Amino acid sequence: MHQLTSPEDARRLVDYWADQGVTSFKAYMDITRDQLKAAIEEAHKRGIKVTGHLCSVTYPEAAALGIDDLEHGFFVNTQLDPGKQPDRCPKSGGEPTMEKMAPDSPEARDLMATLVKAHVAITSTLPVFEHSVPGRPPLRPDMLDAMSPEARTAFLYARNRRAALPAGNSVEMFQRDMQLEHAFVQAGGLLLAGPDPTGNGGTLPGFSDQREIELLVEAGFTPVEAIKIATLNGATYMRRQDQIGSIAPGKNADIVVIKGNPAGKIDDIEKVEIVFKDGVGYDSQKLFASVRGCYGQY
């Protein structure tokens, strides 16, 4: 990952990669406000959006700079961390902010209003944070089957070790983020959904996309609302809602055939039998068989 040295460096980096055909940028934890501002301005000149997994820059600061999206719900906002210094990521990493920001608090209401007014989306990545809660997530045999033996052993070891340690405030922090995500949507914000299948061997693509939808229901959304967040909202963010994101005349749609009714029972979201992509139907069981024992081998 290139380490920025100045705002001018940020502009050059954006220009270079935009010329190579890059379609989006993501800012990371230690970026400065001046660097982020320069990157956003240069990307927006080319019609490209910028998201961020931030820490050194707070959510209100990023909104003021014009960022388009903020990753990982509200877990990494550091605006209320004690001793937060400008352009520096505090060692506390956002946990004090989460503890102080109850969804009905003045701080939370102000933040939601700021984000909505600035048209900043939030990406929920609940599955990757669920692993911090002892005993979660539920173990799916088909997901475990997809892991390589080494990846599965490492994942189960970490899960069992976590369960043997004191839970701390992990349950409360996980619930707090779900509450804040729900409050954000209630305030008029655009919530997106993804699993963030990095940094944790138990967060697998596909399986964890389904888990994200289930967790959104746990957070207080109806099944249909959760499905919309995971489908149409992403298309809306990308300004492609007229082409993709829902099933409607004139739109392109990849479709899953499910045995059940996830609109009534969200767990049925896991019972996919056929996936239609670009007009071709794929047998889900054959897809599972094709990756059995593979995930993590690279």
C-alpha cells in the first residue's frame, strides 16, 4: 500500500490510477485531512467516489471533506476518543466513541444529521465484527467445508480461544453498532452492506454476505428492508439504480432461486438452489462442491 507523503502526492496517486481505469478509491486509517481532501477533490473531478476505513480522520471531519462513504458501520469513528489528536489515529481506535454514542444521544443525533446532510453513505460489515463476540457466529457446515484444512483449523482454534476468555464489552459494542446503523437509516441515511472478508479467516465471501443480511434483521430491519440494503442500496450508491439492483422491466438482474421465503424467514436466505448470472443458471450444490476445501489455500 502506497504511503502518502503530501496532498500533492495524493492527487498524483489518484490521477495515475484513474488513468489505469480504477473506478473507486479507499482511504485508510492513517491518512491526514489534507491528504484525504486532495484525494477526494481529484477523484470527484473524474466522477470517481471515495470511501474510507478511517481512524486519524473522524466521521464528521470526513463528511466535511466530501467523502462519499464510510466503511465498517460506526466501529471506527474516533471523534469522542479521549486525547484524539488531529490527523492521528488514537490507540483506543474508536471504542470510547462507541461507548459514549448511544443512538438517542445528542452526539449520535448530530452525527446522523451531519452524515445525511452531506450525503455520506455507511457500509455495514457486521459479519467481520461478529467474530469478536464469544460463541458467534453460528457454525455453518457448508462454510466450514469450503475452508482449506489449515484455514478451518486456525479459525476454530481462534474461535475456541475467544470463547474461553472474558467477553469484556464485545457484546455491548456489537449491539451498539447495530443500533447506530438502524438509527442512521431512520434518520434518512443510505446504508450499504458487505462482509469484509479480510483479516479474519472465518469471514468468507458469499456465506458472509448472507450472514450480513441476517444480522441486519437482528439489528431491527425487516427482512425485505435488509435485502434492499444488500442489493438496491449498493446500486443507488453507484448511481446505477436504473440499470441494476432490483428486478424491474428494462433492468439487468442476476437472480437467486431460494427454497423458502426469506421475506418471512430470513434464515431461508441461505437456501439458494440456483444462481442466474448474466443469463446463465448455476447449480448451487455444484458451486459448493467446486470450492470444497479450497478457501484460504492462497
